[in-house]
Amino acid sequence: MKVKLFDFEDEKDLEDAMNHFLSELEGDVIDIKYSISSFPTGEEQIYCFSSMIIYYEK
């Protein structure tokens, strides 16, 4: 069993990276965990979109 972690400031970047990884995966996905966090910095809001794919590799 293995894990692959992703962390991006933009949800589209996260989606693209996960789709690319899954399209090349030679194995079975066990689970996908997804998280969003945010925090203010001055007048801006910073977002963090992250995920973890748990999988078996063939």
C-alpha cells in the first residue's frame, strides 16, 4: 500500500494533478482524502487544497 500527497493553492491545479496521476496509475485506488484550509493574510485570503490518494501498486 502506498500514498500520494498533493497540495496546491488552486483547486484546478489539484484536479489536474490528481487526474494525471490517476490516469497513469497501474494499481487500485483504496481511498481519496480531500481537504481545504484557508487563512487571512492582510487583505487577502490564502487557500490550500490538498488530497491524499491511498492505493495499491501492481
